Amino acid sequence: MSVELTRLRLHREGPFAGESELYKPSVNAEGKYLLGNPALGSVKHHKAHRVEAEAMSEVVALLRKGYSLWMKGGLTKQRNLIAPQNIEGWR
């Protein structure tokens, strides 16, 4: 499955004001994608609750179930948990 998941963010203030930042899926040291389970609500971002996926096909299946994906910005290098409705390229 050839899928490219992205999230584009426009910075409105701060040192990057007016610049666009492209977020792409983040992987851990083992090369696995990290996701957050929507059933866990406000603690889905906690490290102990992360869900790992080895393949992009698994990521897409979990996004369809409402899981959020950890993504890394190309400009700030910041990692954020992004909700599936804000991710392009998987539907």
C-alpha cells in the first residue's frame, strides 16, 4: 500500500508566523508508527497508552477506527498527536 499521510499547518504567530509546516508520520526507534486510542479520551497521548503499528496499512486501518497519529513537523521538528480528520492522504 503506497500512502503518504500529511498534515499542513500554517503558523499564525511566533517565530514561524506566516510559514507553512508539513507534518509527516513519526516513528519510534524501532521504526514503528505510534497512534492514540480514541477510547482513552484525555489520556490517549500518554506514553503508556500508545498503540504501535508496523505497516502503513495498519495505520490506515486504525485511522478508520478513529485513532490519532503521532506526526512530526518538518519545520519545528515538534511531534503532535493529530486526529484522523486532520490528516490528508488516507481516505
